[in-house]
Amino acid sequence: MEYVAIVLLNLVVYYRSLKFGLCVDDISNRNLDKNPEKRKLWLRVLRMFDGRGPVKSIPLDHAITIFIHTLTCVLMQVAFNCLPATLLFAVFIGNNQVSVWLNGKRYGIAACLCLLSYILAPLGAIVLLLVPFFQVSGLLFPFVLALKGCWYVIPLFALMLLVGNKYIINWANSRKRKCSNEWYKKFTLKKIPYILKTYAFYFFRAIIPMPPAMYIDYHKKVGLGEEYDNKACKFDLASLAGLVIVLGIPILYKVLPDIMFGAMWWLILISVWNNAITYTTQFGERYMYLPNIGLFVTLIQLLNLINPHLWLVLFGYNLALTIIYLPMYKDLVSYLHHHIYTNPENDISWNFLCNLASDVKNVISVLYLTEQGLKSDKSSKLLWLHRAGALHMLNHHEQALQCLEEAKKGLEPRHTEQFALKIEQLKQQIKKVIKEK
């Protein structure tokens, strides 16, 4: 009966997503594989399930997403036999990038493989060899199995790296090429306070859920900017919280191994994303998906010590948030407007909308969007550049040049030379028009 409840809950909550369209990376992913029909059948099916291949029927694509998330919940219940934790995980708002967003499927598949290996351990550990082909979030899972007495599977970690070597290297290199910030790519001792802040961030975002966000600006809040080793690498209250979490969980695990096993599960698996080395995204809610399975089990066990019904408060809160924010994945524009509403100071969505308006030559919309966006972030190089281009189209050349000067002020070492080149090219175009007049 409990498994029926899990399946029904997921169907009721996520049924609306069957009518949704494509959002953010869902769109670009469908253009990556130019000739999918030339691939072998098994590879086409694999790509259809992991979110990186084209699925002709978008409702079918969403149905696959619901199925993967539901399967994860079922396997979680089999593994831990903790229905409150499973139900909480099913509706947790932080799972939205896997339970709703089409591009998040592979995080769900990695979670299913890890749970299956845990259920069937030690023989089931062999399925972990498939994890690197989907998502690197499960690379450290052999160490979780070791906590349950399967120490002999630790060499499986090296085998996973060997089997998925080509995929992991290609994945890392593609991310590395996109990242112009050398500070992110290298580990130094100075980054330890920043790493501790990362642990604290993920921990408290799971315990105290926030409205979902694709682009999380926490790295700016902790001080990443022009001087990377300044505020971000100072030991502060957030770093202290991270230190207490990183040291406290293993200590409590020694005292209460049954209760704290789930917390150790979280600590080990979230370490893949602890920002010791970062290529592109500093934080992502999808990274929390697999680690939070264990954390929620421990959370429910601790709440039961206080009151066995206390978990219903968290469940109700997350259910409400998920129902409210689910429509943000309806299409690209819906998501961008949601992100602007929740994170107006982040210029990524403003930039997306400006690009869409520019594609249809809607100059007035570009001017309106940049005006509104710059109210929240006056230093946005992207918005100043968009505004300069729109003013240039309307023959307001002097104002356009002033906007380009503002765009230059927003440049930081992490910004590529390519962007500076765009500013210079537009500046020369404007000057040429002024001279011809």
C-alpha cells in the first residue's frame, strides 16, 4: 500500500507537467544530435531517457521524467523503509530540476543506480559502473557502501573512473573550456573557508527550502567577484557553520550510527559538488538530489525523537511550494519571468529575454527590459551592451556610446576577451555611423 501511495502522490503532484513545453537547456539539447536516426537503437533509447537526446513527443519526455523521479522514490522506500522521508523527498521543492525539468533526468537515473546498488549490495555494486555515463554525482557512492560494511567495494571507485574515463574527461574538458575563471579551476588552501560555506549552503537549503532557482547567486553573496581571495575566502559565520557540519556529522555518526548514516550519505555525496574545483556552475539544486535521499532519512529520524507527526509540517510546506512553482517550467518565457521575480539582481534571465526580443527586432522591448534589469543590477555588462545595441538601432548613438562605457566598467577578470571584443566592435560601428553623418 505504501508504494501505491508513493506512485499516486507523484502522479497527482506532477501530472500537470505533461502539458508543459521546453525550458532552458531542454531546447538546446534537442539540437545537439543532428542525426539521431543514424545512432544505434540502444544508444537512442539511452539518450531519450537521460535528457540529452531528442524525444519527438514532448509529453512523452515529461512522462519519462515523472517515471524516473517516481522510481527513485520507490527505490528509496525499498532501501530505507521510511515512508515519511520518501514522501517528503517526493515533493521536496529542491528536487524540481530533476522531478520536472527535462534536462535533469540523468541525475535521477544516477540516483536510481546508486539506490539499486545499495539495495542489492554487495553484488548490486556492479551497477555503479553505469553511473559515470549518466552523471558524476554518484562517483563517491562506493564510500557510502563501505559504511555499511562493504569495504571491499572501495576499489570500485577507481574502476568507475576507469570505465567512464572517456566520458568523465570529455565532460570535465567541455566544462573547463566554458569557464574563463582560473580561480574556480584550481584548489588552494585559501579556498577552504569557501568550501565550508558550500557545505553549509546545501545543508540549510535542504532543511529550510527556498523558492527554486536555476541560477543561484550565492557565490556573489559570499564574496566572489573581482578579488576572488578576499571576502569569499574569509572565515566567517557561514564557514563556521560548514565546519560544524563537516566535523559534527562524522562525530555523531560514531555515537549514533543508525540515525546518522543518512547524514553521512549526504556528506560523502555532496562532496562531489563542494567547489574545491569548479568549472561552471557554483551551486545547483539538481546536485542535491542524490545526497538529500540520505539526509532526509536522518532528518525524519531526528524529528521522530521530538514528535512523530512533526514531519508533516515540512511535507506540507514543500508540497505547497512545489504546487505553486511547478508552472515555472511551462516554457522558456515562464521560467525566465519566474527567475526575474525571485532573483531580479541576476542578469542571466534579463539577458535571455533581451536575446528573444532582439531575435524578432523588438527594440522597444529590449529598452524596457534593460531599464528594469539595470534597476536591480546597475553593473550588468550584458544589459548595458543590450541597451547600447537597441539605442544604436534607434539612432541614439551618443547614448549608445555612454552605455558601452558603462559595460566596460562591469568587466571583471573572469569575463572573456570575446565579450570585450563585442563592446569594441559595436563601438566602432557606432562611431562609423556618426562619422558618415
